[in-house]
Amino acid sequence: MEQVGSHGRAGRQARRSALWRVARWLVWSLVVLVAVPSVYFGAAYGLARIAINTEFVPADHGVPIGVSSNGAHANLHLPVRALDVDWTAEFPPTDFPAAPLWADTISFGWGNRDFYLNTPRWSDFDLWLGFKAIVGIGGSALHVAYWPPLLEGEAYTVVTVSPEAYLQLVAHIRETIAPDAAGNPQRIEGYSYSGNDGFYEARGTYTFVVTCNEWVRRGLAEAGIRTGVWTPLPEALLTHLRAARADGGT
């Protein structure tokens, strides 16, 4: 009897120990699920608001460039033609199903290839594609679109930059393109959101650190234009440009 009782107590202790391990795992999982997003978005909010290139002043006579945002994703907008750069040579409007004849700007966005191609609307969001994107699985794509003249507003802002800054932005975009053997952008056939746009093979890997918005920020930073330290979210990109324009009076 004593031996049976000893086995019973040992079994209960083993079960309690197993339950305790499960409980600790659940608690730590909950802590991670709460803490990681909190730290990430806290850092994103804080670092995005720390300005760099604060000496930047909009040019009196230069090239207008813009940044647009849909609330989650930002794009760079450049003139279709400016200085010696004619984007129609690299991205012929005839390749786009519905490029506006009166196109004024051309926009560039960058992101995870699979997610970008298969998520034209947020209603098309796929959790698996989103997970693969944030952990850096898969290649990347450049989204290019032609636009008629756009009005300044909550989702779009423009600032005039020097020719040198503009050409640096051009270099940032061209360095992102993954060209074919002839050196031309490689169109990803069969994909377009609205007809005025298309997708091209790109270099780089999208992650939760290097996001589409961070790609825009890096282009601005390399060109000496005021922006944040790290901007995985888009709102601060527009805020810094508006602040620079207000300070510079241009």
C-alpha cells in the first residue's frame, strides 16, 4: 500500500509539474505577444519623429518631388521628365493598360513580391503572405504608376529639391531595379492594380525592419532631404516634408 501511495503522489506531482510548465509557457507567450508589438510600434513612433537632415531647405529653383500614403504604404513621386531623366524611356507608358495621357508624375513603391502582387486591396489580405513578408521570405518588387497632376492633401505632399538631391533619388530607384541581361527593367506580366501601374523585379528583401516606407525614407535620407531616423510606417514621412517646407518657406 505504501508503494502504491508513493506512486500516486509521484504521479500527481508530475501532473502538477506539467501543468505548471504549460502555464508558464502560456504566460510567456502572452507577454511576448503583447511586448513585441508594443516595443516595435513604440520604436517606430519614437524614431520616426526624430528628424535627420534638419539642415535641408527646399530649393527655390529645383525639381518638385512628392510622397503619397494610403495610410499603410508610401510611394515616391517624381516628374515624368526632369533634368536629363525621362522615365518613359525605362517604363514606356504603352506597357501600362491605362496610363493617363496627361501624366504628370510617376510613382515608385517597393515591397515584398508575393504580398505586393496579390494584395491590390486590404480585403485581399492573406495572413500567410503577410507573415512571409515580415520575416523576409521571398523576393521584392517595384510598383510603378503614372499619375495625372495630383493635388496637395492629407495623403500627398510635395517639396522642391535641388538637382543634386533629385538625381540622388533617381539613383536610389534605379539601384532598386533588378534589370534583365540587357540592363532593362523586368516587367512582371499580368499584374496591375488600376491600369495606370505595373510591377517590376527588384533588389532587396522586405522585412518588418526594412519596410516599404523605410525604403522611401532611405531614398530621402540619401538625398539629404529631411526625414526620420527610422520610418516603418508612412505618416512621419509626410510630416517631415511638410515641416521642412514650412521652415523653408517653399
